[in-house]
Amino acid sequence: MKKILIMIAMVAVTSLTYAQGQRGQRPEPPTTAEIIKTATKELGLSEEQATEWTTIHEKYADEMKDRSTAKDAREKMDAELQATLTENQLETYIESKKKRESSRPARKPRN
């Protein structure tokens, strides 16, 4: 009887610790190359535009890593990226940006 209770307790502890370890893991963010590849496919970027986008992303990469400056850097980068687009591309870009933002789950307030 003791052995059965010990086994049940071990299984319970193991399953609880395994479940605890899964929290908070996020997928890796896409690389600059992946972002450019996706944008080229969705927006039909030319080679020149893709090169400009790569340069802009590299320009703001360090600022984006720092949480205190990331929001401002993201807004500046977005403005520069939009400046490289044609009218049709810009419309598509704005639509896809709105879709991404609306599909993102709302953040819960911290206690």
C-alpha cells in the first residue's frame, strides 16, 4: 500500500513540475531575413525595396532590443518602411498590420 501511495505522489509531483516548466515560453522572433522574405511575398517588394528594408531593420536592431526605447524605435522604423512603399503596397501593408494587431490576444493586467 505504501508503495502505491509513493508512486502516486511521485507521478503527481512530476506532472506538476512539468506543467510549471511550460509557462512563459514564447516562440523565437523571426529574423530580419524572414521578415523581408515575408514582406517581399505579401507586398511584392522589388530588390531595391528589399535592400532598403534590410538596411532599415539593421539600423533599428539595437534600439529594438532595449525595452525602454523599443516602442519609439518601432514607430520610427515603421514610418521609414512605409516611406519606401508604393500606394498599393502601403494599403496592403496597413491592412496586414491591422490584421496582426487584431489577431494578437489582449494582454491581461498584472496584479
